[in-house]
Amino acid sequence: MYLGISFCGLQPTSSDAWSGKYRSSFLFPSRKAMNESEDEPKDFIKLNCEKLSADEVSELVISPCCGAVSLFIGTTRNNFEGKKVIHLEYEAYSSMAEAEIKKICRDVRQKWPSIKHIAVHHRLGLVPVTEASVIVAVSSPHRVASLEAVQYCINTLKATVPIWKKEIYEQEYSWKENKECFWADVEQ
């Protein structure tokens, strides 16, 4: 039985209506059309004082053409060299930090051309024990590229990005210098 429904001005025949010939192209956009904007590689960089969410960051990098999403989550631990850590405090030169993270993303894309999306979120201000200070997420078609890229991102971030960490202990505090930082080896 033909109901006489038109699809964008086209009149399907009764056999067309039942076969779904027009349904997929007019009523429901194709998966490709829906994801066209997602096909472009994107970098998501965020520095703020809000609590970080691993779910939120991983959602940013998911892509239908990728079979791998790799994450690194750096959290505040409760001890350092026998001292009880109460919390961490992070400060950054934000505009320079964002510029350096963008450079890291460009480097990742040169080293691993198959990488689709990259997200780097770093918390600033006070970060309590067990909460995330930094989350790096990378998507790629296969796991090896995303795993290697995540490791490169976090190691390079710690070595080059102007973000400073202050550890607050029970009786004292200490500004921590990343041993990976290129400026850590400069003699004063």
C-alpha cells in the first residue's frame, strides 16, 4: 500500500518507499554527512581551575574512523620523599603555555600522521590528593600511534610548558621543578 509521501519533492514509487531508497538519503543523513565536520583533525587545549573529567576529555577525541583512544591522567599523590602531601597548587604563564602545547600538537602530527584528535587539559590552582592535574588524550586508527603520541605529549609538556607546581605538605611547601625541563639543567 502506497501512502503518497513525498521526500524533498520526489515522489517515490510504492516499491521505492518499501525499499528505503529515499529514506536513507532524505530522512536520515548518511553517517559520512553527519561526521563530515569530525573528519578534520582537532586539538583541544584547556588550562583552567576546574576539576578535570577523563570522560569529558576522552569524548573530545573519539572519532568513527579511529579504533584507539589513549589517555594519560596525572593525579595528585599523597606523599613525596616521605612527606605527606596535602594538595598541589599549579600556576602557569597561560598564553605561553597554550602556545607551547599547540607546538606539541603540531610535532605529534608530524611524527604520527595518522593521529586524529588531541586533547590536553591541565588544571591550575589547588588540586587535592587523588584528583587529576593533567589529562592527555589522543585518537588514532590503531593503538601504537596513540600510545606513543600520548607518552610524547606528556613528556614534552613536562619538559617545555611553563606550568609550575607547588607541593603543600603538613608543615611546609616546596616549589617543584620538573627534572625533564630544559631550563632545569642551566647552571646559575
